[in-house]
Amino acid sequence: MSGNSSRGKPILPGATVGVLGSGQLGRMFAIAARRMGYRVHTLSPDDDTPTGQVADREVQAAYDDLDAVSDFARHVDVVTFEFENVSAAATDAAEQFAPVRPAGSVLHTTQHRLREKTFLSVNGFPVTPNETVRSLAELEAALVRLGTPAVLKTAGWGYDGKGQSKIERASDAAAAWNKVATTEAVLEAWVPFKAEVSVVAARGLDGEYADFGVVANTHRNHILDLTVAPADVSDRVRREATEITRAILERLQVVGVLCVEFFLTHDDKLLVNELAPRPHNSGHFSFDACVTSQFEQQLRAICGLPLGSTELLRPAAMSNLLGDVWSDGEPNWAAACKLPNVKLHLYGKASPRPGRKMGHLTAFGNTPADAAATALAARDALLRRE
Ligand code: AMP
């Protein structure tokens, strides 16, 4: 509760951190923060949330309830978030009472695809060929220039493939425009990538930088399915991906954690697909597999502490557990727990709807491929009936 006067000074254990958003990212952040002796408050429109279950205080309010957000910020020493779709009005309201890290300006850029792509292109970062479209006529014209296949994405509030429509033929334009049902979208050329990779990185209050290396991601139905660390890429790709990531964090003046998702093309070129200004699903392996996790790193960065070592202790892989794993009843937890190199994480969500992220498994191996095979075998074991 030290307000503006404390800006710049480290926020030490015993202080209170406020998290806007209350999902699994906030939960794992709260676990890391409590382990280091901090108190955690969370604000979101829901109650009994994944974050609230492990926080000291859970506030239930809309993100645009500026009085509630101000009151929330008044009771904490620093505000961070685990959900980037918080309005500038809300981050401005919070900023009156406590530092907001990363700053509202970082959210503003990254929560909107057009602003994000403009930021990336203006600063010379490689992006997927794309065009802004605001009507069906503009979409049809953009399709002539970009060709098919292409993918139409809403400009704001999209994640995990939500608000997206793939266009195979020019004649699909009207159906895609109706599907995304928006007034502002981005049309992207479809990238026939050989891999998707990401880099989760942190930047401290004094500009210190650390990243968790390049990891490989496989998606299913646009949702992350498997992450393997480290990714099997050339040294040049590894260097370029981390250099681009570092430059993005510096250009945005991030204080906190940010993930850069890339497409790696068949001729080994990196294109930035998306930025997430917070810990990311593709960094969950770090919770078990690195000296410092992405969540502890977020805490250290926003509190002005030195960043921790991101050393990977063993090759690791993470498989997501979606609600679909419950389709035949309660998963066989014992079967997965019996595996010696597997760690189970569940987020405390009550209803396992298909596509909903309910938890994940982290597996270790002597090689990344071994770890990946174990992460997938462990997930299969959850479905085994004994
Ligand atoms: P996004 O929400 O934009 O990250 O998209 C989710 C997933 O859809 C990505 O991780 C890719 O697997 C796929 N995807 C999205 N955009 C493209 C694209 N332009 N070309 C190829 N695949 C894409």
C-alpha cells in the first residue's frame, strides 16, 4: 500500500501483489508469489476462481468497474495481470494507486491484432503478410492481393483461435466475414510452416533481460497441445528468435514477462505470429523444469528484484489437459501419477467443458523427444480404464 512514492524501489517479500484476471496463469503466479512470502489479491468477474483459490483475497468485479479496480489497486503494492484484455481505462485507474507492470501501453498494443502488427512492422520485425479489413468488399480485395488459403481474425479480444476463420477459396469470403462478425479484422496469408516455436522472456525494472530459450509448440484445433523444450532448431534460428524477442521487450519497455510466438517456415525464416504480455501456456514447463519458473520471473520483474536463472534442468515437455479428457468420466489420475517422470497440474476448475484448459502434465526425458513421448503417454494413461 505504498502508492506512487515507492515507484522504482524494490517491492519486497511481505508486500501484496494484485493480479487482474483469475485463471490458471494467475494461479501459478500466486503459488510462486506465496512461496516467496508475498501476499496475492486477484480481481475478475468470477468467484471461486483458479487464482482466487490460492490467493489471499479474491475480489469479484467487472474489469470496467473503475471504482472496484481503483479500490483493488489501493490495497496492493503493484498490479500485474494474467489476462491482457483489460481496458486502458482500467489500467489508468489502477495506475493512480499502484504501479502497473507491464504498463497499460503494453496491453494496449498487444490486445489488438492490428495495433500489434503495426507495432511489429513499423519496428522492422518479421510478420506474416497481412491486411486490415473493415468490410466484405475490403476482404474480397485483400484476398486478391494475399491469395488463398488465408485466415481472417478479429482485431480485438481473440485467443486460442477464437474469432478466426480460415478461407480456402475466394468464394468463402462472405461466409468468413459473417463468421467473425466484426467491423475490424486482419486478413493473414496462410503460412505453410514447418514448426511453431515460441520464446518466453522477462525484462526487469532496470532493463535486465532473461529468456527461457526456444521451445516447439504443436496446436490442435488452434489450441496449444504440446510444448517441447528445447526446440529442435538450428543455432541460427535459436539466436534469431531470442534476438527478436529481446528487441521486442526492449522496444515495448516491458517490465514483466512476454511471450513471442513464431512460425518457422520451410526455408527456416521466423515470422512473428503473436505476442502475449504475460506468462504463456508454452512456458508452463518452466514451473517444474527450470531453476526459476516464468511465474517467479514475472514476480521478480514486477517487484524490481534481480531476475532468476532460467536454466533448463532437464529436457521437458508439456501436454495440455482440456475438458475433453473428462469425456468418459473422471480421468485415471493414478495411472499418470504412477509414471516417475511426470508432474500433474490441475487448475481447480469445476466444469470440464470440451476445449477448456483444465490442467497440464509436465514430463522429463533424456532427450526432448523422450520427454514429448512421455508427456503424450501420460495423457493417454488418463483415459485408461482399469
Ligand atoms: P493465433 O490465435 O493467431 O495464435 O492462432 C492459433 C493457431 O492457428 C496458430 O498457433 C497456428 O497454428 C494457426 N494459425 C493462425 N494463423 C495462421 C497463419 N497465418 N498461417 C498458418 N497457421 C495459422
